[in-house]
Amino acid sequence: MKKYYLALASSLLISNAFAQTPVSVPASAAGMSKTEMKSDAKRDMTNEKHIKELHARLKITADEEALWTNVAGTMRDSTRLIDQAFDKRAANISKASAVDDLNA
């Protein structure tokens, strides 16, 4: 049963990673303040905590560790992409039209 949940979680995370187009906006180009960068660091810490909790709850064995590493990496990548999308939206919100806001 544990392998079923692991396979399901990894397939969902991987499909989400491939469905999204990466948005690469460096912090300086997005006009991020130090407060916003701290916010990203806080989200990263929360994500790492969540990954560790899942690892413990799923009781990942040594044999499953390689698969788990891929799942955890996909979770980190997804979090990074979401953070970048939020930051890009926040940087452009003052000059965005209603349509641009909806698309963001």
C-alpha cells in the first residue's frame, strides 16, 4: 500500500512539473526586496519540513530512497516554480491589466 501511495504522489508531482513552463526571474530582475527573499526562504524551510514529515510518515526504506530523492526534488522544483510565478506576478501587478492579472 505504501508503494502505491508513493507511486501516486510521485506521478502527480512529476506530471505537475512537466505541465508547467519554467519561469526564471532572478531576484534582482523581479525587484524583490530583502523581505520578499526572506519570505521565499521561509517557504523553502516549510517545504523542507513537509518533505521530512512525509519521509517519516511514509517510512521510506533504504530501497525506496532513490525514488524518494526524485519525489523530493520534484517537490522542491515545483515550490521554486510557484514562488517565481508569485514573485513575477507581484512585481508586475501595479502595471498589469485585468486580463494580465487573471492570466497570472
